[in-house]
Amino acid sequence: MFNDEPGESGRLSRRRLTAAAFSAAALTAAGVAVFANASAATPALAPALDSADQGGAVIVWLKNDHNDLNLRSAAGARIAAAQNDQKPVVAAIKAAGGTDIVSLVSINAVAAHVSAEGVEAVRGLPSVKEVLPDEQIPIGDPAPTGPAVSKATKITHDAAAQSGKSKSAAPDAGNPFPTASCGTIDNPLIEPEALQTINAPAMTNAGLLTEPGHGVVVANDGISTAPTGDLVGNPNFVRPAADGGGSVVVGATAGDTTDSTDGEYYGDASSIDAQGTVLYQYSKELPYSGMPDTCYFKLVGDAPGASMVDTRGIDTPESAAGDGSMMSESEAIKSVDAAVTKFHADVINESYGYGLSPGSYIARYAANDAAVDAGVVVVASSGDSGMQGTVSSPASDPKIIAAAATNTLRLNAMASGFAGWVNDDITPLSSGGTTPDNKVVDLTAPGYGGEAACNPHGSDCPTNTQTEAFGGTSESSPLVAGAAADVIQAYRDSHNGDSPSPALVKQFLVSTARDISAPADQGGAGQVDIGAAVQAAQQYTNTTVTTAPTVNGLLLSQTQLDISGNGGSTVPQSVRLFNTSRTSTTVTGTFRELGPEKPIGDPVTENVTAPDPALPVPADGAQAAPDVTFNVPAGLDRMNVDMIWPDAVNGAILSYTLTDPTGRLRQISYDYGTAPTKAGQIGTVPDIGHTEVANPEAGTWTAHIKWANGRAHLQSLPNVPGTYRGTVSLRATGENWITSAAAPTTTLAARTWVTIPLQVAFPNAPGDHPATVQFVAANGAKSQLALARRTLIPTNGGEFDTNIIASVGRGTGQVSTFNINVPAGRADLGVTVRTPDTSTDNPMRLFLVNPSGVRVTQTSLTVQTINGTPMLAATFHVPNPVAGTWEIDTELNLTTSGKEFRQLIVGDVLAQAPAITSPAGGTTPTSTTPPISGTGTPGDTVTVSNGTTVVCTATVATDGTWSCTPSLALPGGAASLTATQADQTGNPSAASTPVAITVPLGSTSTPGTVSGTTPATLALTLGAPALFGPFTPGIDKTYTASTTANVVSSAGDAALSFSTPGSLTNGAFSLPEPLQVSLSKSSWSAPVSNDPVTIGFTQHVGASAALRTGSYSQTLTFTLSTTQP
């Protein structure tokens, strides 16, 4: 459903463009990219991006969007202006036989199916800016992955107990979920449970004007447009008599009983506007749970007073596949047009995302931005591709609200037989990470364990129930859209009917979000708190409310800070705070970020098995391996649990259920992948599972490993166990918050704004370092400001790295972004990346994007040998790069090999090409072996070539100069000399500017022979003993020391090794943690003489380590050996 490709870095000008349309150079990539001649596109033609020049479904975007005409208040004039501009485009499309023509207004564009000749015709029109492919967008959630069993066992108390699940205090005969917590016919539970965790206001049933969100119009797809989707007749969307009856859908026909749309749309509408008018039994709606018939619930949205409109009423066909869960990009844009110009929506919910294909990123940005500029709040789901680097478009647009997802696990506890559960952790499917344009999600709402209206006859609805288990960021997005409706209604009621701007609505929601102890790049400002946001809106400037709020609040002038800087620098920033209370208070600010991971015990490896296929499978999946337990120490702020399995065909669908020391349900890993469908192919199962838990309790935790996908399709039969019989490994790690003062104590007067200065420090390592500023007031008010903080690669280049954390096998794998400021006049920009895992099911790509947002290069990493070691690697060179901020992206293409818990990717921005300063171009040297000299990067190896023939090499001296003399005479006549330089890892620069010379003619070369012998030599000399200095008791610190070794070898190869370090000892006492040893170089593939090696020593001494007076030491043996003496 959700995908993400790199291509944007702090810009809204363009996502990515095809390089051929904008550059006179094209790249070919096979490990090292080279340039070939290519002609630029004809200047008179507008660019056709990606495959748009081949025809098909395209969007023809005009130059003037008429942004001076408000899309809502001046809709008529904007439509007229756009359609007038579009006349020659429409005429050209029709003349070329084009069909399915649609006019777009939020961007001034025409969508159509056009031949290649028709595309060329419209590109020649002076009003056309560009032609884009009209991409397909997945908006629904396909059926569960993998085949299902034919029968499942219902949950019973004894079976649950045998599975390690906690028993209720007064066990029932069946499911151990406590009956007292399951609702009765007279007092049913409210589903989804999300309404409790987001503090949603309750329905009053005292008239529509008293209901939350009344008078606000929310736009969503699939609401009332047959045959695409119509849920008007579903009883959950008919208002109760006390509220006047009638449909929640604007324009619905009285008595309309149509009730068939996609499960996605049912879920959206339920989350916002379900009316609580139907009673359901858990025993029927969770058919494999074994819940008693006495447990009831009803469905209620978080803005039940709002009205809904369908934005799908447009004149375009469904996707070519006839799939109602797909939408073209032009349909999505047309939805924005309809919502704003036709239905005058106040809020638009976009519960979908898609790959950032050519031009679609900026087109969708522009459409949504036009809606926001017209006063409409736009909310989008962050995506369902996992926590690291997968946030999809349109959620990465800074003007809209990006919603990530958390867990609510009551429904899963019922379905799987748990007596206890804990909510609010980030759900594993929720897309997170910092976007390529340096933005994080804004806030969270529940997106796992929800329940929604459905109809067995609707597409993608369960056929055995009347409701559906609903989740994903497709649940969190409509919940936030409903929250926006509640805030708008509260503001209008307290401000004489005036509406808040979309930016102000976003401020209310983000500023009052509840801290859920999640990193900023996963949870933004925290979990939406509707009650607190409503009170903030009611107390804002010029309110008619005269009573004090029951909850004090702080409003932020900015909803997040997205900044970049050089490593080690401090960048001044500021934020304004508004005190919503009616008395003054003081506030302090604290920076918070996660520290390094620390292991919790050792990884555990088990063998995967499967039960007897003749036996029924438990509702939550068959056991795939023995349970794994691990002991969590006290005081952790965050815990990560990872599971890997090296299935080479990526077809084994596995997940784990995590329970805490009291047996409560805490997390369920998520596996969206599918097994391969053809021999010789791999599937999309990621071979890795990842969950995180905030504030884990100390004690023994348990991971129950299942043949299950973890997708919480609770009305579906469980997966059939697969055939994989390899290993599965699980490990846990812990992290703690690192905090520091962000702002001194500041006084905030009642109902006023105050500016708070901040000094944001940037870590040295290039890449993303998300953090938050925690503002806490003396009156109890709290607010959290997310920081998207990106450290730049130094301008002169250098190393950068990232770790692949996880994948869920859905949409895209992890994208990691780095930026570098390239100065004017730089001759070459070379980038290389490499990773040691060369498995075929571990595919990766590298991207380079220029300062205008043009994606000029991309390639897949291929197997290459670097310093004798096979690696996946790729290198790109861009000659004469444009000055400005360049973007470098690495992307995991969905699956991993399952061989490592964290996969390291290392990159380098390479040195500049060297220069040849002598002989000068155009000269004729007096010798056929002329000395050749120049400048380069100290320590690099320069290789000089005449055409394709290497003539000599040299090492660049510390002063940046080098010189070498050809060992053989150069052929007489014209010669073209070039030089490249390579760093110590062998990464080559681009070639220098050629130097053309004329070699004297008539010279001859006669070889002579001289010989000598070298005795076999292996010599290793160690420097002075390494000293750490004093260890300080009671202080957690990592100490470092170093010495040197000198290597002389006449062998064909040589290897330097050392004995197992063990722990430093002081008599009978030893340090609890072993000594760590590193070598700057450990192997040689040729003879060397006096080659220095730095030996590094690292010793961590924890604060709890007991230290004995005296000296700690350890003797190590270093060995230099060879296999080719």
C-alpha cells in the first residue's frame, strides 16, 4: 500500500525528474558509473517525466496554477481560468485520439489517456510545464497474506494458560479475557478502543448541535458514489433519533439502503462518524475467540456530529485492473478538487500513500497545498511500511498533518485469550523515520486493534461477520481527521462562528498531544489528545469562553523544527509558546533523544518446526518455535525486540507475540510479505521482525513465535504453517533517554505568547538524529516539540553510515538520507556505498538528487570485491555538480537475508579528481618517459593513464603533490594523459581533465634485464604499551588507548591477528566487560615495507562496576602470518 523512493531534500520544487530532460549527460551504472554522450531534450518541448513520453495515462500540468485565486472562496473564477488555459491542451489531446479527459483545478492540469504522438503534441504547447505519468495509488488493504487453514480452535481458558497467557482473577469457562471488562447489552463497550486512548469526547445523544464535530464537513473516498462505493444504507451511519435521524452523508437520499463499499472506506467512515446505533456481540464478530454471548459493543466515531462527503464522484474510470482499492493520481487530485470546490469540506482525510514516482510528489503536494491555502485541513496516513525511513507521500508534505499509528490491544487480547494488555506503543507497521526532505510525522493515533463497520457483501470485508477488525495508519489518519473536526467545531462555538486556519488546527492538535515516550521520528509530538486540543481551541485568543480550562495547556508556534547543520556545530533556533491558562506560570525546556542500544542478554536461536497438519490451528497461529524468554533489567526507557530467520526464498511468514512479566499482551510483530509464486523467484517476506516497547517493566518477558503474519485480521482463519525448517533467532536490546537543558525557566503570562530561544547541537556523525524538546510548565501543562535534525556530510567529503533496522515486507524498505553542501566550482561529486551482506534477497539501491530535486542517478548495488572481501557496492560520479545541497539516499528494496539483526551500510563522498600540472597541455616533452606531476589528496594513490593504458602510479605527499615517471617509453605521437586517485579503501575518483601532449617520434626502447633476490621476510614490531589512564569508580565511561605496529613482509599476502582479548585483570579481580581491540589494517595482498598499523583499545567501565585499587592489565599476542610465502 505504501511506498517511498528518495528524491527530495528540504525542497518543494520537484521530487525527481528524468535526467535526460534536463542534462546533457546520462549515466550508465555497473558498479562504477561512467558518463556517455547524450543530447538534451529539445528546448521547445516541455519535459515528459519517466515513461510519460511513451503515452498512456498521463497528467499534462500547465505553468500557471492560478494560486492567486483561492480554491474555495474563488472556486468559480479559478475553475474558469483553468479550463480556459486547458482548451488548447484538450484540443491537442482530442486531435491525437486521446480519451478519458479530466480537468484538474487544484493544480492546473489535464489528465487523459494519450498516445506517444499526443504527448509530443502537448509538450510543444507554450502553456505546458511538464507531462507526468498518471500513477496508480493503492488505497485498500488486500486479503491476508498466505493460505489459511480450514479450521481454527476457539480460545479457551486452559488453552490460553498453556500458551503462557495470564489468567483472569475469576476465569470464565472459555476465553480468559475478564468478563467484567467486555461490556453488556445495557452497557456495551465502545469500539474502537482508540476513543479512550485519544480522550475523544463522548456522544451526548441530546441533539446534533451538542455532538462533537457538529457542523464540520469531512471528505473521504468511497462514501456515497455507486458503483465505486456507497455506505449510506449502513445503519452505523444513520444518526440516532435524539440527534434528528438521517444519514451522516451529505446529500444522502432518505431511505437509501445501499451498503456496499470497500473495507478501507468503511473503516475510515467508522473511525470518524459511526453513530453507536447498532449492538454487536463479540462472540459473533470475533468468531474464533470463544468470547461469551453476553459481551456486547457498539461502534462510535471520534466526531459523530460531523457530516461526510464523498470525493470520488468524478468522471474517471476505475483502475485498469478493476480494483476498487486502487486510485489513479489524477483521481486523488480530482478528489481534492471536489472536496474543496464542490463540497466545501473543512477536513480531507487521505488514508493512502504511494510510491514517489516521477513528478507525482510535487503534483500531490501542490494539490494538497492549494486545499490548505483555501482553509481546509488535510490529514494523511504516514504509511504501513515500518518504523524506519518509510514515510510515504503525501504525508511528507509539511503543510498537512502526518499521522503515525500506535497499538490498542484490547480486541487482540479478546481474540487471542489474554486477560491483560497495554496500549500506546508504536505499532510495528507504522511508517516512521525521517523523510528525505527532513521531516518527521506530526503525531500518532491508534492504528492497530481497531473495529469498524463493514458488510459481508462489501469488497475486502469479512464474509463471516458484520464488522471488520480495522487498523494501520488508515485508521490513525481518519481518527486525526475526526479530531480536527472536533477542534474546528470547538473553535467555532467559542469564537463567534469563525473557523481556525489549518495551521492553527495543526498547532492545537500537535501542541496538546500526549507524550507516549516514542522517538520523534516514530511518534512526532505524541498521541493525539482530543479533549486537551478542544480546550486549547476554546481558550485561544478572542474566545467567548469565560471559564478557566480544566486542563492547562501550552501552544507551540511551530509544530516541528526541521533543521540541518554541520557536525559538532550549534544552530540557534526559537519557538514561541502560548499559555492557555488564565494565570501566569513558568516553563522549562529539555532536549531528549535516545542513547545507544545495549544488549539484554545474548541472542537466542531456535529451530523452526510446525505442528501436526491434521490438528486445528489456534486462532492466533500455530507455534513455529519454542518460546524465547529474556530478563529485562530495571530502569530501561525503551526496548527493541528483533527476530530474524535466513529463509533464502523469503516465503516463511513468521511473527512473534510479546508478553510482559505479568503475561499481558504488549506487542505483535508484523509480516506483510507473501511467499514466492514461481520457482526461482523470492517472495516478499522480510525475514526480519521488529517491535519496540516504551518503559518496559523489569522481569522475564516472553516472545511466542508463530506461523502468523501479525496483521490482526481477527475474523480470518489463521495461516497454514509453512515448509521452512531453518533457524530463527531473537534478541532484545535496551535504550535510555539522554537529556540536556534546552531552555532556562521562563515566565509565561496568562493567555500570551513568549519566545523561547533554543541552541540545537548537531552530533558529529552525518545523518538523521531525531530529538524532542520537552516543555513542562509549573501548572502541569506539557508540550513536546519534535526536531528533525540532520547532520551534513562535510563539504570536503568523508564517510557516512546507516543501519538497516527492519522491514515489514510492504511497499518499500528502509530509506536513509544524507545531505552534502557542494560548493561552486567543484569538479566532481563521487559517492560510493557498500555493505558486507551479498545475499540475493538483500537488494539495495543508491540515489543521488541534485539541489533542484532532479534525481540524476540511481543504481542497484552489485557484488564487488573490495580489499579482497566480496561486498554489495555501488559508486557514482557526477562531473561539475551544480552548487547547493545534494541528497544521497540508500534504499533497502523490501526484503533482507535474515542473517543479521542490524545491517551496516557504509558510504563515502569521494575525493576530488587529481590534477596534472606537468607536462603542460599542448607541449612536446624532450623525453619519451617524461616526469608527470600534479596535485591530489594526501595519502591517496594516483594512477596516470595514457588513454586506457596505465603508465605510472604515485602516492600523494602530505603537501598535496605527487610525481611519477613512466617505466616504459610512451608511443610516439599524440598522447592524452589523465589521472585518478583512490583512497585507502580503493574507492576511485573521477578522471582528471585530459592533458594532450606530443611524444617525440623516432625513439626506440630496448629492454635490459637486471635481477636480485629477496629472502622470505615477515617482521612485526610493536610500539610502546598502550595506557588507558586512571579508571574512575562510580562513573559510566568508555576509555580509549592505542599503540602502533610496524609490518614488513615479502610475502604475496599477509594477515595480522591477535589473541582473544578477554578482560583486564588486577590480581584476582577482573573488569566485568571484555577489552575491545581494533586494527586500522589487518590484511595485505602484496609485499609491504614499514607499513604502520594503529592498534586501538576500548574499555567500557559501567557505573556499577566495582574497581580494585591497583593496575588492570592484559597481555595480548599479535601474529603476522601468510599463506603465500
